[in-house]
Amino acid sequence: MKRFASAMFTTLSLTVVSAHSVAQPAQTQNEAALASARAEILGLERAGLPWLALQAAQRNPGAITPPKMRQLEADYAAELTRLAVITTRQESERFRIADRALAMYDDLIAKWTPLGAPAARDVARVRIDRLEALRARNLMASVIHEYQTLLRDGIAIPPYAMAHVAAAHLHQRRPDDARRFYELVNDTDNDLPPETRLDNQIGLFYSLVESEQHDQARRVIEAAVHEQPIWLYRKGNPNRVGNPLRLHAEHTEALSYLYADDTVEAEERLAHMVTAAPNNAGLRASMAAVYRERDQPRRADTELKIAETLEPRAIAVEAEQFQVAMDLGQWEHAEALLDDLQQRTPEHALTLNATRRWANHNKAELQVSAQGGLVSDTPVSGENDLTMETVLYSAPINYNWRPFAGVGYAQGDFEEGSTHFRWTRAGVQWQGKGLTAEIEGSAQRYGHGTRPGARAAAYYDLNDHWQIGGEVAWRSIETPVRALHHNISSNSLTAYTRWRANERREWSLTATASRFSDSNKRLSLLLSGRERLYTSPHIKADALLGIYASRNSQRDAPYFNPRADIEVLPAIRVSHILYRRYERRLEHALTLGGGIYAQRGYGSGGVAAATYEVQYDHNRDISVGASLTGTTRPYDGNRERELRFMLNLNIRF
């Protein structure tokens, strides 16, 4: 029995020893496996592969510490964000990646916040990184809101993250706020990658442009250009390669001249760049923008067709195509382009701008005008003369049609008595593809019963430079009020042509033949021209010339009716933009002119005129203007002086 117990004790002892000797190597092997997994995870992290590192960590629980796991998860979310920012990807793909990043950030914040102090720094990091994901998704209002929330929570925001807040303010049309953020970033963070620094410099440039600080904007972009070398030398490559950042900076510098209204320099610079890089769709889209600003939409359209073959889906190209289609009256094409932009990237600034223009186009329009003499007693308009008219156009119907109706009133006091002229008119307008045509009927009352009238007019753009048009009127509303006082009406036929080189030079010629009901026949010619003398972002000076001549078949008539006369009036017009912020603008102008007027049978005399005008435009929906004109000139050999006012109001609703 003792031998049996001893044998059992020996067997149990050997079993325990054997089990201990087996367990020891197993534990060592597990630690070795975790160490190997940890080394793999850290190696993948150092190689810049956060997704693979995170996958390896998830396959090997316990290989790394919880703080390290949080770091890897944050690193992968940051990588998704960087992928969403890459501009070479399609918008839909970039947005899907940005949405994945935002969903991951939300999950991490919800998971880590309950951990308290140990995870506080990690929570702060992902909340700051989330700003870039929101920016990549074009959720700019959310960027600003999250920034303000971070400030309230006492989280310090690094300068590089301020750039996202600056971009959000710029997108939200707050350029002054954007400028402050960009200046902070550019002044305090000089260790950014070259492409990030250039992006911030260009952001500062645009914030200054949109704040109407064009001189400062030019200095910023010139400094950015000089910072970028023309050539890059890659390690292991004996050949130099062009620096794409230099091209980007020079492209923006060329646009700076466009924004400052120096369209000549902008066209010259961009034309040189397009010649050097003909396959760059972005350059061609900017070239088209310059042509459009120079009143050459067909030339812009040709440039965009080339750009479309290079990058058919580029947002800049398609947005510019929309603007050109609107300029050319291609309403259906413009709507199709806008629909595509809104589906692909509704939050993009170019899409929002196109949306605003389309919404404005599709509104009803009210036009109100008034003019009269404050000090006047001429044989043409009489004393206390006043003319007012209100016309209401409907919103476009079937793209091209706009019915309209209007009422008007005119009066004048003459030696033979006072005249009051009232009229109503209604008709329809057709607009599209370079053609504007109107036809209307009217009812006129001027003391001799109510008389019907009619008018038809059309104007057509032959190309970017030539426009022709004409008008025929039966019982024209433009008949002098003094003639109407004597129950004399008139029919008229007008032919018109205009040549426009660009936005700085144009000439027009108008010929009108009128037949009055008293058998008088009048032929008049008006030649007018404009030549730009000086251009700056806020001040422009133009030389003007007007030459008017007329001839009447009858010597005597109860209204001003010179046998023949001619007036030559050169002038200088200087305009100054007092305030401009996007579509809101306040501008005033002064025009000074002096010339000569000659009338057959009465000799000639000097003519002098001065006009001061103020114009305010508000968000494309409201435009109001006023002007005051003083003139001295001879009529029938007697010098007359008059002071006249003019008001206009245009409302879209």
C-alpha cells in the first residue's frame, strides 16, 4: 500500500512538472507572436500604410496598447480624408470617400468620448481632422459651426486646420473673415508641404480679390509665383521636369488681371499659357472666361469645345459652358448643364453662382422709368415736362417667351397750352440664340379721343462684333408731345447696326424715317461711339462721341421742326465704383461734353452738357439709378438752358 501511494505521488509530481514544462514554451510562443505582430504593425505604420497597420492590429488583439490603437484608427480616418481631397478623382467618388471618413470620425468620437481623460487628446485630434473631411465634402457651414464648437470646448486648433475654416468662410462669401484666417495660417505655419502652402496663398489671394483689395492680392500671388521653381529635379532622374505648382500659381496670377478688369493683360497672359500647354483644360476654361468678359461669347464657346474634348467632366469647364449658354440665349442647353452641375456637386461655388443666375433669369421683371425737366422751357419738351412709364414682363414661358404690359404718361406746357399723353401697351417678347424680338399693340389718349397704335422690333447678333436691328411703329409713342397737342401723330421706321470690338470699344449707327400725319417727313441719323481711355479695378474713363443730324420736309410745323440740323458732341465719362461685394455694387459717374450745334437758317452755336449719375445693383434682383443733366444749347437761334433728371428702377421677383 505504501509502495502504491509512493508510486502515485511520483506519477503526479512528474505530471505537474511535465505540464509546467509544456506551458512555459506556449506562453513564450504567444508573446513572440504578439511581438512579431507589433513589429509588423509598427513597420506598416512607418511605411505610411495606416489601413494595413490597422487591419494587422485588429487581427492581433493585445499586440498594441489602446492608445496606439486609437492612433491607428485616427490615422486611417485621416488617410480617407486625404484621398477625398485629391482633385483628380470624380466628384461622386471623392464625396463617397469623404462620407466614409465622416462616418468613421463620428463613430470614433462616440466610442472614445465616454473614456474620459485617457482619450481626450485623441478625441480632440479627430474633431480637428474632421474639419478637413467636412471641407472635402463641401459642407462649409458645418466647418464653421464645428470650429466654433471646438473653441467653446476649449480645444486649441493648430494653424494648418485654420486653413479649412478660412476656405469655409470664403465659400460662404465672407472674404474679410477668410482673409484673417489665411493671414494667420501663412504667417505662423511655414512647415507645410509646398502644395498646401500654395493652396493657402491662393486662398488668401481670392479673399483679397473678393474684398476688392486688388493691389494686395496682386502682391500675394506674385510672391507665390516667385516661391515656386520653374523646374524640379527628381532623385535618380537626370532630366528636369516642369513644376505643376508653378503653372498653378502663374495661372492664378493671370486671372488676377481679369479680376482687376485688366482684360487685355489677362488675355495676353492666358493666350501665351494656352499656346505653351494646349492640352490644359483649366487654362482653356479661364481663356473662355476672359473672352466672355470681353463680350465675345462665341469665341469663348469655341474655346470651351476644345476644353471639353480634353476633360469632358471638368466642373470649371461645364460651369463656364453654362455662363456662355446664358450669354448666347441658349436656355435649354444652359438648364441641362445646370442640372448636371447640381447633381454632381451642388455645393460647389461655381454651381451656386450658376444657380443664382438661372434663378434670376426665371423671374418676372418690373421696369419703371421717369424723366423730366427741373428747369426747362425748350420748344422741344416745353416747360414742366415729365415722362413716366412702367412695364411688367412675365417670367419666361417655354424658355423664350415673355408677355408684357405697361402704362405710361407724358406731359408738357407750351405757349399754345398743356398736353397730357397717356398710353397703355401690351405685347410679347421672344429671346434666344442672339435674337430679341417684340411685338405690341397700344391704346393712346392725348385729348383727341383714344387711338390705337402698334410696334414691332427685332435685334440680332450676327457674331461677337456685329448686331443689326430695326423697328417699325404705327402711331409711335415716341411722337413729340407738342405734335400730339395738335392732333398730329407719326409713323416711324428705324434701322440700327452696332459694331463692338470688345468691352472697351464700340460704334453704332441708327437711322430713323418718320412720317407725321401733317405730311411732314423726317429723316434722322445718330452715330455714337465709345473708346476706353483708362481702366483700373474701380475707375474707368471713356471717350464718347455723338453725332446727330436730321432733316424735315416741311418748313413750318406746330412742333420743333428744323429744316436741317446737326449736332456734334464729344464727351468724357469717368465712372467710379464706390462699393462692390459680389452682385452688390454702388457706382457713380460724371460725364462732361462740349461741342457744336448748327441749324439751317439760324447759324451755329456751342453746346455744353454735364451729367452726374448714380447706380446701385443689389444681388441681380434690384437695380436703381438716378441722373441729373445740365445742358446749354441754341434752339431756333435762341440759347436755352435746362436741368433734367432721370430715374430708373428694375426689379426681378
